[in-house]
Amino acid sequence: MANLKSVIIPPTMLRELVLKLWKRSRELKNEEEIVTKSDPYMQPGRVNENAEFTDDTVEDIEKTIQQARLNIIQAARLEIRKALAKVRIGTYGICETCKSPIDLSRLKAFPQATKCLDCSRKAEDE
């Protein structure tokens, strides 16, 4: 198990990563608003009664797709909030599963990472 002090992220790199996280969070928030506004059940002029069966089916499929997109966006925003919380408490860069340092190149590519690559792969396999 790694000592928390063993993870040294250069301050300039940490600032860059935090800025990336905030920027991505804003982008996801905007995307969430767009997806929410595209909810087929909330469109003006929507008819609740006497709709064609195919219209109902298409609308239901669109709603399912919209909800799946919304779930993905919300999960990504949660990952970012977790990473920013780890920055605040001083554990950013430490795998939340095995407590080993997360490779700096992984953090550069995926700043919201809260697990090392090995633990992420294991979690995906399960």
C-alpha cells in the first residue's frame, strides 16, 4: 500500500488538471441542459391522446435514448465531482481501491480518474 505522501503531482500540472476538470464539468452541464430540453415528452404541441401507435413508439424510443444520454452525462459529472473533492482533501492521484499512486500520464489523459488502470480494468470486468 502506498503512502499518501508518495504521490507528487507538480503544482502546475495539478492546476492544469483542475482547470480541465472544471471546463469539462461546465461542458457536461451545458450538454445536460440540451439533452433535458430535447425530452420528447416535454415538447410543445405533444398530443397525449389519439396518437398513432407508431408515433407513440418513436416517442418512447427517443425518450429511452434521451434518458440513457442523461444517465451517461450525470455519471461523468459525478466522476468529476469526486476527483475535485479528492483534490480538496489531498488524495487526488491515489487509487481509491488499492491506494497506489495513479500514473501521471493516466491523470493527464483522464483527469477524473479515481482508480489506477489495473483497478479500473478489474472493475469493468466485474
